[in-house]
Amino acid sequence: MSDDSSGSGESTRDHRGRFIRGVSGNPAGRPRTPASRVAEDDLFLAGQTLVDITLNGKKTRRTKREVLVSKMLQIAASGDGPMLRHLDRKFDEIDKIRAEARATLQSLELKYFREGADEMPLEVELLITSLRSYLSCEWLRPYAKPMRKPRRKP
């Protein structure tokens, strides 16, 4: 038996049979696992499933995603450090994405509206519309709680 585990002629072990310092005993490395066992579409659909919950004594219907986010915020509010850090990272990511979207929208508006470009491609028009919708959070309005008007004292 040779002390060559890779079959390339290079010895990976010393005269006592130990691996040489800095040389891997497994040159091919650990096999990679599949990137995701659950497809993103399946996860999205599962999160959109409606469930009945009791909230402040009232039965209401929410998506599983809303329930999960509410629970995460509740855990973070109770002072759980790892959850606070996780949510902080997620909020930072969202802030970066929104800043990039805002910058893209501003540059497109400058180019096509303020500089008076002759014709706007359909793709650009659709992109501007979707960026405006995303930044105004119109898509969140159906889920937002209606705000109560303050009562006036007579």
C-alpha cells in the first residue's frame, strides 16, 4: 500500500504515515449538498396559506407568513439577542434594496422625463411603474391595518 491517497504521485503523508502539515487528506473536499431542498415557489405558496388565529380574543385570518413575522418581532421585542441581530440584518438588506431601487428610479426619471427623451421603451416604462409601486408600498395596503381617526371630545 502506498502513502499516496490521490494517485497523482505526490505523497500526502510523511514517513510515519501522518498527513503532511498543510496538505489535505481529502483533496476533493466534502461533497456539496443540494442548494435547496425546498423550491422557493413552494415556500412562497406555503407562506401565503391562510390560517385562523385568535388575536386579542378575536378570531382573525392571517397568512402563515404574517404570523411568522409577528412571532419573530415578538421574540425580538422580548430581548432575544440572536433574533434581534437577525432582524437587524434583514432590515439592513431591505434598506439597501430600497435605496438601490430609489436610485434606479431617479436615474430613469432624470433620463426619460427631465431630459425630454423622444420615446421611452416599454421595458423602461414597466420598470418605472413597478419601482414606483414598490417604493410607495401600494402592494402592502391591502394588508395594512386601517388607522382609526382620533375621537374628538364634544
